Amino acid sequence: MENLKSLFQLNPEIIFLNHGSFGATPGPVFEVYKSWLSRLENQPVLFLGRELPELLFTARKKLGLYLNASSEDLVFIPNSTYGVNIAARSIKLAHGDQVLTSDHEYGACDYSWEFICSKTGATYVHQPISLPVSSDEYIIEELWKGVNPNTKVIFLSMITSPTALRMPVEKICKRARSLGIISIIDAAHGPGQEQIDLQSLGGDIVFGNCHKWMLAPKGSAFLFVRPEIQKIIEPLVVSWGYKSTPQTTTGSRFIDLMQWTGTNEHCAYLSVPSAIQFMQDNHWDSVRVECNRLLRIAIEEICTHFDLEPLYPLDSHFFKQMAVAPLPEVNLDELKNRLYTEYKVEVPLIKWHNKQFVRISVQGYNSRSDVEGLIKGLTEMIPHK
Amino acid sequence: MENLKSLFQLNPEIIFLNHGSFGATPGPVFEVYKSWLSRLENQPVLFLGRELPELLFTARKKLGLYLNASSEDLVFIPNSTYGVNIAARSIKLAHGDQVLTSDHEYGACDYSWEFICSKTGATYVHQPISLPVSSDEYIIEELWKGVNPNTKVIFLSMITSPTALRMPVEKICKRARSLGIISIIDAAHGPGQEQIDLQSLGGDIVFGNCHKWMLAPKGSAFLFVRPEIQKIIEPLVVSWGYKSTPQTTTGSRFIDLMQWTGTNEHCAYLSVPSAIQFMQDNHWDSVRVECNRLLRIAIEEICTHFDLEPLYPLDSHFFKQMAVAPLPEVNLDELKNRLYTEYKVEVPLIKWHNKQFVRISVQGYNSRSDVEGLIKGLTEMIPHK
């Protein structure tokens, strides 16, 4: 993958092992983005006022082909946080309703549910799923201990943020559906790290980032809503589409309500097809396999060195290009600071319950030497009994 | 102003007299914007994860100096539509409450209020203010005919969209305050077209675009909330700031709640100081005077040719760089189409009640010949009795 590195714009002096937080956009996709921005400035009224609906339709269609979803069921949004806020506000929770989630969720999404629950009197329940995990069935059974007749919604990350755990969301959504429970999936880290199929995933509402593992410019994400559920969805930003006319409608009430949210550039959205094309042109299926191989090596070496057990079997489907390795007890703030300043390694260190992790992302621009740089830093700085 | 034209990026083949819809960004400001975007891609985690709060603080401070507001009372938002949605959701309307507005408002903002009123049982009342206008007092008295004991909010545009009318918002906010009525001002078209002073404006909540008359990149706007009102403001997108910690707080609950709304580029926001600098470097006070002079000529010539009365006195403070001229009865769709294809003029034609207007924007890149191009098109195409 050495030659891929030159296609990205990352500071070559930093060992960048944190693709997971904000992604990184390759130069060729960034050039497409800038050319959309220039096209906008060439004639803003033509671009935003007349051409945009058709341009967005084309981009949604290409994204839909990539995610196996109809362009009618898919809108662009700025990020997954925006998606969870739409979902939480649209589901009409009542006093006593329960939203069930895991204890592996992203804090900002938790807050969005807590905000809505504080308004409605519903409860937001973090069902514990302890690590290590060894099977999908274990996760599902642990989660289901929290299901009761008040469970109206199951909200879960497809790949969790603090623990980088690929949840068996397909099986969970299916079981939820059979019980009349609405499934809402945060796929912030999903698309790009693996090939997503929204039909077989089966969530009622699924949102995910394009600017993360799909390599699109910042501020591009999607919201998918199953057609049967679309009628309950309310826009976060009410604008013209609230009362579309025969002249202005896109043909879909859902798209009308969600797509136009006031003046903005929309150019990150329009660059998503180029990001998809970039992955295809660069054989991303093979890149992913190679990244996963490097990542396994990293986890294995860290576990072996510190004599700690991994959080999931190393040959499992529980992680793809992002995984956590356990760390011994150590001052994380100090370690983080020294890793960056002395070893030039950008990687998140995470405290989760009483455990400490390093969360490693391996992307196409990384190489064996990056992983070695991290391991060198960790092993030199952390005292090992 | 001829030399200013080369600093913008607009298609030279189009007579662009519609700055009002989406603005236009000068090349030098656009270059700054792109350099922020590149800096982000150089090290996304450093930029978005560590440097951003300080960078945004500096940008808010410079915007605050320009608008005469504390950086603590000011956050960046993507656009004015986003602002009205925050305001409408934050004001706790109850059944029977009235939100009073004029019949000159922007449709998307009307919809945002209608959406909230449909949820709360409040009513949204469009008080008619007929044209022509000749004094602030006339507008205020017409508006006040709609005030009654149920009036909880007055919502008004500073400069209206369909009629380009500069409302006497300072006097209206003052009178509202004395009666305990909350004033919410949509300054989408205000800042840049004139020097705004948020203190003397006196609105409780004021939002406005930076990407319109302030020349910043698309997706940059501000929300100002008077300190006494900030405690009622709810974020549209709940994220990390909902539970900020001593380590993560900006020091202001309002800023914490509103500033971070999930991953996005923030680069349009960070370019706002450069847009302010661009106006200062290019003597925007003089540019505005010259634009207003050209605009008056245009309105006067159109009125004279068609033997119609202007909607406001031509030497008045009711318009700045954007104004409407009345048109005779004519098929607007056909006229609009021919103006663009045959005369290369981009200008909005507006139907408002039973009147028809051309809304002319004059910006620093326009010249006398642009105005002549418009007048040529109108006078050649519209039959005149």
C-alpha cells in the first residue's frame, strides 16, 4: 500500500493511526471537491438555485448503488450526530417508553437520546455487554436481557467508537423487527470499512458517515430510512420542502423535507461519488484485507508484549480496519502526550469502564513501519512487569 | 468599482444582479477558505480535535468586533434558516400564544414557525404592511395593529426577502422589549449591506448570514442571543457540549451547547474574518454608497419607463444594495427565462400579493453597464402602453 500514501494529504511527519476520529480525504477526491466549490462560485444562483436538485439526485443514486438502497430512501446529512438527532426527535417517545442501547455507544449520541428522554419521560438504558466477546450470540443475548414490553427502540452502533466492536446489527435488527421494536443504527464507522448492504442490514433508520471510512470530504454523511417509517421522520431544519409544490417537489416527501436546509455548499455531498470511485479504482477490497492483516499484527504484538488478552478473537469478524488493544494501568493523558510529542504517533487512548485501550485505525496510507512506530512508543514508555 | 469585478469569481458572461439569493465570495477570501480546508486535511485530529476551539474563538471574536457583540453571545451556524429553526424550537410556545410577523417574510422561515405552531397550538400571524411605505412610523403602526395580550414573540426580517424592505427593527425591538415581547430578527440580508451594531439593534435573538452580503464562503452565518435569553436556547443538534466538562468547556454554556454539532469542516466559519478584512481593505463603506447610487438609478429608470410608482422613496433608508422595482402585469416565468437566455441577466422576478417586482441587487462587482443590460432587457421585452 506504500504508493497509496502519496495520494493522501496527511502530514508525512506524523504516524497517523487515527483515521477513525475524522477520516482523511485523498488528494484526487479533494480536487473534485474544490472544483465543485469553484463551480458554485462561478454562478451561485444557477448552481444552488437551479442545478442542485438534479446534481444531488445523481449523487444520491450513486451512493444508493454503493449502499444497496434506493436514492428515494437516502438523503445527505452533515454527519452521524445530525442523524441521531433527527432519529431521536422523530420517534415519538412517550413517558415510560424505553430506548435500549449498549454500554459501548458514542457519548454525543448518548446525549442526544438523553436530551429527548428528558423532554418525554422515556428512559435510555445502557445494557452492559462486557469484553472480551467471542460470538454474535453472546452479544445478542446480553443485549436482549434489557428488552422488555416498554422497549420501543433499539439504538446501536454498527461499529462502536470506544471499543471498535462490530456489532451483529443484522441479526439484532431482524429480531427487533419481529417484536415490533424500531431499530436505529449508527453506522458512523461502517461504510468504507466494509461493504454495507442497507437492505440486508435491515435497520429501520440507519445513518453513517461518508467523510470517515468512505474518504469523502468532511461534512458528508447519509440518512437512510425504510420507506414504511419515512412518514414519521421530521426535519431538524424546516425549510422550503415543508410545503413543496408540484414545481419544486423531488417526488418524495421524505427527500423534500430533508434535502434543502438553507444555503450551504453541498459540495462535500456531490464529491461522495468520487470518493466511491477512488476506492474502486484503488482496489479497496484488497486494501481492506491488507489493513486488517496489519491491524491483527499490531493487536497481537501489543497483547503479547504486555501479556494481556485481546478483546475479541484475532481471526474474527468483530473488527475490520479499527480495533482496540488492551493497555496495562498507566496514566493515559501523559502517555498520549508523549506518544505524540516524542514518537509522533496520533492514536486515541481510551478509558472504558475500568479498562484502558489504544484504538488503532489502519487505513490505506498506513504501513508496517507505522504500526512498528506505535509499538515502539508503547513498549518503551509503559513499564512492563 | 470596475477593478473589484476581477476579484470575484463570477462568470463574466452573466450580468449578475442577484447577490441577494446566495451571495458571492471574492477570490482572496476563497483562497483563505481553501487553505483552511487543506490545513484540516494535513492533520484532521490536530485541527478538529485540538486546535478548533481556539480557532473558532478567535473567529467569533473578530466577528463580534465587526457586529459589536461579545464573542460569548455569538456562535457560527450554517445559515439563517438554521437560526430561525433554533429560535422557533427554543421559545416555549403554548396553546394560544401568538407569534407576530409581517406579510413580507421569507417562505422557508414562515414554514419553520408554522411547523412549531402546528406542534404547540400557537398561532403565526402575518400582519399586512402594504407598499409603498414612506416612514418607519407607518410600518410600526401597521405592525402594532397585530399586537395583543397573546403576542409572545415578534419575528421580523431586518431586510425582507420578497420586497427588499429595511424594517425599522431597532424601534420595533425596543417597543417589544418594553412590553415583554421577545424579538427575533432574521438578519439574513443585513450584515455587509450595512454596518450592523447588535447592541443598538436590540433584538433578543438575531441571526444573519456571513455568506451573503459579508462575502464569506457558503455555509457561514451567525446566531446572536442576548445573555439574559441564552438559558432558554436549545441546540438543534445535541452533541458533546450537552455535558461539557471542566476540561472541555468553552466557559459558556451557550457556546458549549451550540458550537460543536458533529464532524464538519468549520472552514467557512474560520474564513469569516478574512471576508471582513476584504471589505475593509476595499473600502466597503464607499462601495456600498456607490452600489446604492447605481441601484437608485436602476429603480428610477424602470419606474419612469413603465410609469409606475416606486415602493419606497428613492432617497430613503428603506433600501441599501438591494431593492425591488415594480413591473407591469407580465408573465414572470417567460420574462425570467428570456432575460437569462437572451440578455444573460440573472435577477429574481417576484410575485408578492397582487404585485410584481424585479429585485435588483447591486454589489461591488457590478457596474453601470450591468444595470443598463437589465433595463434594456426589461424595456425591450415588456410591452408598454
